[in-house]
Amino acid sequence: MTTPADRVGEAPRIPEAVHRRRWAILGVLMLSLLIVVLDNSILNVAVKTISTPAPTGLGATQSQLEWAINAYTLVFAGLLFSAGLLGDRLGRKKILLGGLVVFGLGSALAAESGTPAQLIAFRAVMGLGAAFVMPATLAVLMNVFEREEQPKAIGIWAGGVGLAIAIGPITGGVLLDHFWWGSVFLINVPIVLIALVLMVWLVPDSRDPRPGRIDPVGVVLSVVGLVLLVYGIIKGGELADFTDAKVLSTIGAGIAVLIAFVVFEKRSDHPSLDVTYFRNKVFSAAMAAIALVFFALMGVTFFAVFYTQSVRGYTPLQTGLLMLPLAVAQLIFAPRARLVVDRFGNRATTTAGMLIIAAMLAAFATLDAKTPIWLLEVIFFLMGTGMAHIMTPTSVVIMQALPREKAGSASALSNTFRQVGGALGIAVLGSVLSTAYRNGIEGSLGGLPAGLRGTAGESIEATLGIAEKLGPRGAALVTPAHDAFLHAMHVTAVWGAGVALVGAVVVALFLPGRPQARPQDADEKELAAARE
């Protein structure tokens, strides 16, 4: 049998000791990934509880809930560029350990929040820690697996996202059934401690021998631009008026700052975002697909929780169980998506995935207060199937488009587009939902005192909360609130389906077809066989 040393004196790129424990290392990386994804999936189930007045919740408004989610994702997305570069420069293991510590501290503080403002601030701290965890996990993965095993490893890594989506809502539901709302954040702390111990023991360090310099101006421009843009979108939904001068000026300022960011990065000799990567149409299309699928998915999960709990009357735990098919489908199909790609190619696989997502989003527009719940389960399962056949192929395309030593940068870019897409999905689709709901419920609020009308029109939870306080007089608001929300959900679902269709067109035009065999593949397979 050929050994690594027999290959014309070429040394294996991965040290033998690391290669032997690569699957154990992948398990530790997935545990680290688990808490980052788990946090948002748990929060999705908890938003209704947090919107409930004290002492049960914090009495957060819909816009405050959106900020509680987006404070995390915006800090996360804004710092991912620099986090990837720091990992490449200082060592990915060090960055992973530091990110986990900050994330754990932020989780403990978020659990003790006394106001929505405090929760938003501590969620931002959690985003800071997560920004250093997420890209480092994928970068380490790329440095412990040889190229021929990378698609399989990335598929399992992507399946870990599905696992977190499955565990999150169910864990959140169990915690909310037995403890206070802050327990959904406190649960992160023991997971962080376990991950830290295993990481120190198992995970090797790696770095880029020629790392880039840190780009503080680019980081500030990207964060400021994204925050202004998202704030303007959320404010427009809150006011149900996107022509308001404050809304237009904030959105315009955000777009202007983001344009300045791109121009600055293009001219910089040490950019956070190397825009030359996007000259590759395949790379750009894969990035766009990731952003668009998370845009649609995050917006949908945001309103799906209110549909199941506020309209259908399910508990947080029942809601978590209802979302289980979404995660199960990802667990089943994400590790196997590479086999579909081998047979049909990236273009056909991801286009089909996008079309499935679009169809399931459109199906949300058919749901009402009495729809058999098994139909929702089918929708969630097929959405998870579609996601699995988008995330794995596009992640492989992105990670293999750049050299191995730039794995941190490639991972940071992938995760940035995922987080920005998700943040914009919550902001845009959340604002569509808020505007449509306010327009639909206004006609039923005429009997309320003037001071309550504005508050009652903010969201279905606000309307139902006031109806409960009014007692028998408020009972007449319940049915109109359900009807207005269902109409708003239908409108929002159609918007999400449209976004997914755009994604289908992008990947159909620009992603490659069936992969072509490369000359070095035979050598790499021979090396892998020699090591087994």
C-alpha cells in the first residue's frame, strides 16, 4: 500500500496525530457551533413570553423583540470579517476559546436582564463572542480534514446547524414551562464550560502564515451601515409608514455608509472584505444563495412562533416540538447533500432547494386558524429539506474557492452573509408583518381610549394583552386580532417566497453543474486510503 512518504517525497498537509482524531475534533467544533445557533432558535420560541408584561416577561414591544434578535446578529455580522482575520493571525484555537468565554458571560448577563434595553445590550455582547466562535469552527475544520473529506465534514457540520435548530425550540419550551424566561440564556453557560474543556484537550491550533492586517475603519463602517439600515427598516414597520422622513433618511444613511464601506475596502491594501473574491461569479452566487435563504427562513420563523402560540394557542414547548420536522430534515439530508451534488451538480441541487423553500413559504399564505396542524409539519419538513440542499453545497463551494490558509476569511464571509441575510429577513419581513397587521387591526380599535390605540396596534401580542386587561369588553378584539395577523402573515409569506425565487434564479444562472474530476483527485484519494 502507498504511504504518504511514497508520494514523491511530499509530506501530508495534515499532521498524522491530528488526522487520527479529526472526527473527535469535528464533534467539539459542532458543540461550539451548537451554542451559537441554539441561542437564536431558543429565542424564537421565547419571544412571545418576553413580550408578556412583567413578572412573566419584560413587556417587550415587537420592535424591541426584533432588536433583541438583531443586536446579536448585527454585532455578529459586523465583526465576523475581523474575527476571521484575527483567527488567521493569532491562531484559531485561541480565538475560539476567547469567543466562547465572552459568549458565556453575555448569556449569564442576558438571563438577568431587567428591561428590554438591558436584554438588547447583553445580546450584543453575546454577538461579540459568537463572532469569534462561528468562523473559527469552519476554519479549524478546513485545517484538520484533507480536501477529499471536506465536503463530508462540511455536510456533518451543516447537519449540526439542523441539530441546534431541533434542540433549541424544544429546550426553550421545556425551560419556559418550568422556569423563568431568562433560563433560555442561562442554559448556554454549562455548554460553554464543557466546550472549553474539550477544546483545550483536543483541538489543534492553526493560523495563516501570511495573515492580513486588521481593518478598524472597515469594521466601523460595516457595523454602522448595517445598524442604520436595519434600524430604518424596523422603524418603518413600527410606524407602518416607510415614507416617514426619519425612516427614509436612516435607510438612506445606512445605504450610503455601506457604499462607502465597499469603496474603502476596494482601495485598502488590508481590507476586512476582499471584494476581489466577488469577481468569481460562482463564489458570488453561493454567497447570495446563503444570504437569501436565511433572509426568508429567519423572517418565517419569527412570525411562525406567533402563529402557533398566539393564534393556535400552543405552548412554547408544543411550538418547539412543532418545529422539529424542520430540524430533522436538515439532520437527515445535510450530510447526504454532497451525494446529490455528485450526481446532479451544484446548480441543479441548490436551484431545487431554493424552489422548495419558495413553495413552502408560499404555502404559509394558505394557513388559517383551523388548518390541520399536520400540514404545518409537512411545510416545516420540506423547508428543512430545501435548506439542507442549499447550505451544504454552497458552503463547500465557498470554502474550496479560497486557499486553505485563508479558511478563516472564507468562513467569516460565509457566516457574515448568513447573518446579514437573517438580520435583514427579520427586519424587512418583520416590518412587512408589523405594517400589514397595523393596517388590518386599525378599524377594530375605534372603541379603545385614544392612548391605547397606538399600543394595541403594534402587534398581535399587544392587542391580546390589552384585550385581556379590559376583561369582557376586550373579548371583541380577539377575533379581529387573529384575522389581522393571519392576513399579515399571508402577505409576509408571499414576500418571503418572492425572495427565495430570486435566489433560485441566481443559483440557476451562476452555480456550476456537475463537478469535473481534477487531476490531483486520484493522488489525494490515494493518500487518504494510505492513512486508513
